[in-house]
Amino acid sequence: MKKPTRLSDFKRVYITPYISKAIVFYREVRKLTQEQLAEASGLSLSAIKRLEAGRKRGGWATSLEDVCMGLKIKLTELIATADRLAVEAAA
């Protein structure tokens, strides 16, 4: 199976809860606190908390790009992880 490389390659995008879980996963792998991720991504601490809780409203696409920059991953990687978590949860 070909690895997705663009956002449009994904058939479905799970913003909540799987994107949130993927953000937490990568933040913990990188051993970052929410405060450190907020600083690295240029977002407020409350925005990071809302994204991780799946409660971010409006502007989430830009916020996800900022979080990915802070985590030093590609947006497609975050979404692929969210998709994998969703598939695992459905199994």
C-alpha cells in the first residue's frame, strides 16, 4: 500500500478524539510538556489543552500545522497516526 504523502490522500480525517490522541502521543514521545509544546508551536497553552482535549473550535487546521512544527513532524504524519489509532480502536 502506498504511503500517504498529502492531506488529500486521506479518505477520512478524525479531528476528535484521534487527532487529539495523536498530538498527545507525539508530545509524550518528544518528552515535551504542554507548556513546552505551546512555546515551540507559537500557540497559547489553552489552545494546546483544547486541541489535546478535542475541544478546539475554528482555525484548527492552522493550529494543527503549528503544532506539527512544534513537534517537528509533518501534518500528514499526524493524520496518519490519528487514522491508525481510529482503525485500531474500531478493531
